[in-house]
Amino acid sequence: MSDGPGGWLRDLPGRLAGLFKSRDEFDLTEGGIGWPLFYLSLPIVVTNLLQTAYNLADTFWLGRYSKEALAAISFGFPMVFLLISLGMGLSVAGSVLVAQHTGADQRREAEYAAAQTLSFSVIASLGLGAVGYLFVGDFLEVLGAEPAVLPLATGYMEVISLGLVFMFGFFVFISLMRGYGDTLTPMLVMFGTVALNVVIDPLLIFGVGPIPRMGVEGAAVATVFSRALAMVVGLGILFGDARGITVRPGDLVPDLGYLPRLLRLGAPASIEGTSRALSINLLMFIVGSFSTTVVAAFGIGVRIFSVVFLPAIAVARGVETMTAQNLGAGHEDRAGATMGFAAKVMFLVLTGVGVVTFVFAPTIVAVFAESEEVVEVGTAFLRFVALTFGFTGIMRSYVGGIRGAGKTMTAAAIAIVTLGFVRLPAAWLGAESFGTDGLFASFIVSNVVGAVVAYLWFRRGTWRRADLTEEGTPADVDETLLEGEAEAAGEAGGD
């Protein structure tokens, strides 16, 4: 029994250890579903929360810098999302391959998949960063950024584009470790780099002593620097041999014969992410027809959604890993039960969060904006969408499982239907007919439709016929060599 507050504090490390468990403390393919999914997903929630802290820190400090600066990152954020989504399909492919090979107890194949994913992701990020840097100004101008906002948004995105490879590098590290089932290590790495970003963000934005006042570009520099440090630490872990997945330097040579396998899984995943990013960018085109106040309020709302949906995104990634490992192990019914369990829990949790958001919407928006007009519009936006948060939880859970089964084209189709054929037309027609109320209401329609479509696709059951572990890779030959070396070493030791 604890002896008051002091005893509770002494027990805190043990309590935290009970919440966060390492990969060797739970099994994703045997036993119950709830606790393994919880242990897998909770660090993802914290990691994503810390990752979102980059954007929220920018929003918080730039909101106090100027309304134009806040509007600038409202235009810049969708483009960041687009650039990342175009290339992050490869990390999804790597995560699914690593997970299915891990479930099938094919360690060498999992490590080869991790190395190839890392190589091709770096190549893709360098190309996308160059494209983003060259065309960012034209892109933002097309979106309708006002003259006072355009140069600020352009400067922000130019810095982000130059540092895109660092952002990709750490995202790939997170994906590969998640595929193996280790979500705790990325969380710990992220914690340190976010703390650094929070410290240097206001220093670079406002300037202190010899540090110049950089404004919007300072926020971008702080983000890139922090994520570069995270990438270095992540790569150090991948090249080590203490955390499950080991990347061997010889496996990093790009294998053009392996690339089609990554693209077959990764291209649809990129299409899914890109469709989400494009929907936000096209929505910005619609939002840009309103005042700077509406643009700023919309940007705040989108960032708040990014925090609210962290549990659903995290559980979806957990379901992705559990589904992949269980299909690799031949446990189809367990994979399906994981999806259903996650969908029910996420609906209840996010509906509760939606009620709280609806009640406290003005207070939440006021944290990020001092303008009464921005708070008023942002409050309306949150209250329109809040009570449909639970449906997003359902959609994310089923889509995560479908993606883990390797059916990334199906996951992409659900995103395209929900966002391209439902949300965008509803937003355009709603804005034309009812102004901002019609624009905000489009989120209600798309959230509900997305949940229904995802559930019906799950019920079809085509995801059950997915096994990615039967395709041979060059790693098969390496495995034979390694076994021979191990036997020789054993015989030498016996002598």
C-alpha cells in the first residue's frame, strides 16, 4: 500500500513500466487481443502526439507572431502533408513486409525488406524535396494565398523541402520498427527531439540575443533540425543489433529487382496518403476564397483534428501490424477479430472525445489564436465535426487492417471514395450554398460515409487471401549462407 503522495511518486516508474512494454514482453500472434494491441498502440499514440507537437508548437508561437504568419503555415501544412504522402508509401510497404515476415519467423527476409525500404525512401525523398523547393511558390499561389501571406508560406516550405530527407528518414525508422512490433523505441527517440524543438522554436521565430528574428522560416528551421537529429539516432539503432531489426550495410545497395515488390504495396499506399493530402490542398483552394480569418481558423481546426485522431491513427497502425503478423503466421480469424475489436473501441473513445471537444471548443481554439474572430469561426468548425469523430475511428481501424493484409489498393480506394467523391463535392456545394457552415458540414458527411464503406469492404473478406511471405527474395540465398557460417562456427567451437 502506498504511503500518501510520496509513495505514489515512488511507484510511478513501475506504473509507467506497466503501460509501456517492449517487444519481447507481448505476443501479437497468440493469446488475447486487447492488451497486445494496447501495448503496441499506446507508444504510437505518444509518438504521434509528440510528432504533432512540432506543428502545434509552430501554430502556438506563430499565432502570437502575426495573423499572416499563422495563415502562412495553414497554407504550408497541406503541402508538407502532400510531399510526405507521395513518398511515404514505401515506408508502409516496408512495415507490412517486415511484419508479415516477422509473423512467419523469416528474420533475414524482414531485415532485407527493411534495408531496401530505407534505400529507396531516401532516394524518393531527395527527389521530392527538390521538386517541392522549385515549385513551392507557384503551388501556393494556385491555392490562393494572399500577397501578404504568400512570401511567408513560400519561405517556410522552401526550408521544409530542403530538409525533407531528414523527415523521411525518421518516418521510415518508425515504420520499420513498428512492423517488427517495437513501438516503444521510436517513442523514446521522438521524446528527446521534440523537447529540443520546443526549446529552439521561439528562439528562432522571435530572435534572442545573437539569434536573428527569423519568423516563419525560424519555425521551419527548428522543425528540420530536430527531425534531422531524430533521423541520426534512428539510423544508429537500425544499424545496431540490439532492437530486433538490423540493417546490414551490404543490403542497402538498391535492388531494382526488389523495387517492384515495394512499389506494388507502396504505390497504392502513396495514392491513399496523397488523396488525403490533395483533399486538404483542394479544400484550401475552397477555403482560400474566404477571408484570412477563416483560413486561420480552418488551419487551427485541422491541427486540432490531427491531435484528436491520434488514438485512431495509432490503433490503425497497431491493427496494421497485428493483422500482418497474424496473416504471416496463418491466423486469419485472429486478424479479423483484431479489426472488429479496434473499430468498436475507437468508436466509443472518439465519440467521448467529440463530446468534450464540442463543449470546450472556444477554450481549445483560444489556445492557438488571440483574435476573437478566429476563435469564433474555429469554434463553429469544431462543433460541426466533433460528434462524428467516432466514425473516423471505425474507418481508420478497418483500413489499417486491410492495409496490413497487403491490400493497399483497397485502402487507397476507400480514401479516394471518402475524400474525393464525398468530402470535396460536399465542401464545394456547401460553401457555394451555405458559406462556411456548408464547408464545415462536408466533414460530417465524409466521416460517416467513410466508416460505412470501410466496414462493408471488411465484410467482403477479400483481405483474408493475402500472404506476402511466399515470394522469394535475394535474402533467401543470404539466409543459407548465414546458416552455413553458423554451423561452421558451432563445429569450430566444439573442437
